[in-house]
Amino acid sequence: MSKSILFVFTFSLLMFSCKDNDSAEYGDYKKVISLNGTWQFLASNDVQIEDLIEASYSEWDTLQVPGNWDTRDRYSEYVGKGYYQREFNVPENWDGKQIRIKFDAVYERSKVWLNGTLLGEHVGGYTPFEFNITDIVNLEENNSVLVEADNTYKRGAWWAWGGISRNVSLEAHEDVRLVYQHITSTPNFETNKVQFTVKYKIENNSNNAITTQVQSNIVDVAKPEKISVNINAGGTKIAVLKFTEELSKVKLWHFNTPNLYEFNSTLSINGKVIAEKTDNIGIRKFEVKGEQFYLNNEAVRMNGVNRVHDHPDFGNTEPYHLVKQDMLDLKSLGCNFSRLMHAPLSKNLLKFCDSIGFLVVEEIPVWGDDDEQAFPNNPLTERWMKEMIERDFNNPSIVAWSVGNELRNPGEDWSDKALTKAQYSYVDSMLDYVATLDNTRLKTYVTITSYRKGEIGTEPYEKVDFISMNSYGNAPVLAEKTHKKFPGKPIFISEIGIGQIGAAPHGKLSDELVDYLKKLKTYPYVTGVSLWSYNDYRSNYKGTPLSGFREWGIVDARRNKKEAYSQLKEIYKYWQE
């Protein structure tokens, strides 16, 4: 086993145990407490913050967290600010610990108060955020947390479900914690080795410099040597561990054989464990060679469907039973690859994709001809991308990052569509930024201008690893135009359709679309297609039927199958022949 250790920051070398003698030992207290469940709720765009802090919360309505207020009839059309409140107690043995409150997602703009003190704000409806509440939380009496969620901001044709849509939890840590371990495992098929690289982000909240030891273990594969990391008081350090193993010792992750390994790490000071982290990893290599995708040194073509995070009863909360049902259904259709949605996906969905072998392109919600976020070096979109990548780095199902979808100049003439200068610069700068966060995965941007007025110099061709192209017309002709103007790279038809399919059970794909889907198989540079969409979804976008649900799906919003379902299954079977 070979090993090299790199330290990104340099701090002084001073060993110090930050353990409070009166504090509970690491193994003797619960690390996470869920705040899911019943919260008090008020929908109001007029109430003043001062009145909220002193409100009689028992007079408010109640909602479940995670949840969306617009799944309730009385709030089904409500847009604006919703306020959530609940009380909690902190365990006695958390005294002396670092205590944080974590939100896995709140749509879309949020503010959080604890005991009347504003903790902070977050913008972005799909990624996690947290606040350190150690110095504010009451250890001996009730605490009151108040959350403002505002769903005014909207992108795309999907419904802007409002509220606290993911888990809320309290977390306790020692003064030194392991924030994340980002694990890369790259097979080399010439040397028959696997190169492992692990980046540990370690945070020291104490008032003293410390030295901590990091010990990692891949169950049944490897136990690299322990490393020491020195961190100044109040500092954060990225430490990097590299080691190799024989390729013959591992089973690779593939859409047919999604083998996973457990990667465990511990932090210790003076021999005492102070932090632990476990992630499941898949060892695989997904790359582009010429105009083809390669998975583990084998050329692959893969199809899929786009799936909107939407259900009449569950909104966009993505309960596990729905995720499992839908993703297994996609696999049964012959689907293995898709940019499932125009926004960061729920963590439980990604873990399920890991377990069943479904490859994913993950994207941030920048979309259309009027997106105010589409300008270069945008700090907000960079934060969205960073939050998504830091959360999802270890998911082997994710093989590419996308910086946006269908940006275009305004106007009604679709034949004249191209990126504006600001939109082009946005995509260009974001692709560069993605590379600084993760240089191990592919990068793309989803275009509908490549076959219109887009040209080299006005279309982000050079920096994407593959072309993601949406088509709602003659897809084979549009793919030919794109390939002629931008040769030498794979083209994935990330969305394909012609018009809404219609209601269940008789909605079906048109003969024209069926012909397009079959013909695209004959184009060697087309690596696959992804139908828009798997499910019907709630919307108030133009062209939505009176039902309030856009009928693009091969199943309806409650997952009742249409005739299109069987049609698509036969088409994807044809692709595999």
C-alpha cells in the first residue's frame, strides 16, 4: 500500500485535548435528535416579526414536518411566507458539546430564530444548511425555534411547493468534528490498481490548537495508515489521504451490479474517539472517450426518463416509499441514466439510486429566458452548487453535474434562440467553478440553442464533457444539426417529447415521437435519450390542463399508468437489442 499525505493549510503543531472533564464521553450521548413531527403553522404575508416572536403559537394551525403547506386544501394556492414554530429540550448530557440545528431543505428563502434571536438566513430550496446554537440554546429549559419559509421564488414549469420539505434535526458534536470525508476511488485498467483519494474537512471549535488522528477503513478492502492533523484554535483544515489497492480486491459499481462498500473514519485525540463518519461508496470509472460514454472501460448507451419531485399528497417531500416505488419502476422500464430533475435531488433518492445502479446528472435550478441568476460569477448559484456537491460528493450514482437548463434569449421566435452574452458567461464561469469543487466527474449544460443560433463561441461547447440537448421537435434532425456544429463529443438527449401525452389511462406517445425515439438509436454519437417525463406534475405554467397537472408523464400524478408506459418500455427494449 502506498500513501501520501497533503495538508492544504498550515497551522502550528500543538497537541491539546479539548475534552471537558465534566462533559459526557463521546460514546455516551445521542448525537442526533429529530425535530420532525407536528409544528405550529401560520400563513401570513402581513405579520410583523416582533409580533411573531411574542405570538401565542397554540392558536396557530398545525402542519407536519417534513411537509408542504400547499398539499393542504386551505393553503393549496397560497404563495408567500409561512411560519413554523415548535419547542424542544436539550439532553442534560449535551452540556459542554457543540450543538447545531440542521435543516435538510426549506423552500425557498428562509430565516430561523431561536428563543427570539435571529440565527441567520438561507436562500435556496433544495440544499441543507445549519446554525451553531451552542451559545444561544437553553440547556435547562424549553427552547422555541421559529422558521420563516417563503415560496415566492419560482423557476420552471414545476410547482413551487412551500415549506420545510426535508428533515430537521439537532446535532451534538465535540469541539473538534469531521465535517465531511470526500472519497474518490478511480480504477486504472492498465495498472490494475484503484487509486483512493480522501479529503477530510475537520473543524476545531475550541480555543486551543489541537492534533487529531484520522483512521479510515474500507470494510473488507483496506485499512490505510492513520494520519495526524494539526489545527489551530477556531480553525478548519482540509487534509488529504491517498492510497492504492489492487483492482482484483474490489467489485466495481455498475448499473447491472451496484456494489457498495462501507467507508468508516474516526477522529481521536490522545487515543479517545471524538468523531465518526460512515459513507457508502461505489468504485467505478465513468468517462468520455471520443463520442461515447464509458463505464468501467466499457462503451455504454443508456436511456432514462425525467422524474419531477411531485405528488398530490406528498408535494416534493420525497418519502422513501414513493422514491423506492418510482425508481424501481424506472429500472423496470430499462432506464439507467437521466438528469432526473432541474434541481438538487433528495438525499434518500440518491442513496436509493446508489443501491439499484441508476446513473444521475444532478443540476441546480437555473432555467429559461428570464432567469435572474444567469450572470457570470454569481455568488448565489455558486453557493447552490457548492452545497449540492459537498452534500452529494460520495454518491456513486452521480456521474455529472449540470449548471443549468434551456437558457435562451427572450422573444417568441424560437428559430432565433441563442444564449445572451450574460447567459453564456454564466455557463462558462459556472463550469470553471464546478471544476474547482469536483474534478472527478463530468460537466454539462442542457441546451436548446445548439441546433438554433448557437455556434462555437456563443455555446458552451469547449468546457462541457458531453452535450445535453433537449428536443421538442424532430429530434433526429436536431441531433444531426448539433453534431455537425459541435462534433467530437457525445450527445445525450436529456429531454425528448413533442406535446403533452394526455390523461391516464389512454394517453399515449404519438407515432411521430415513437419513430424519433427509435431512429435515434442509429446515431452512434447519441449516447441515449430521456423522455420528459415519468410522472404528471402540478403546475400553473402556461398550457397546463384544467386539472392543474401537466400531462407529460407516462404515469399520472398518482402513478396510474398510461398507454405510453408500455410504448416506452418496448422502445427501450428495442434499444437494448
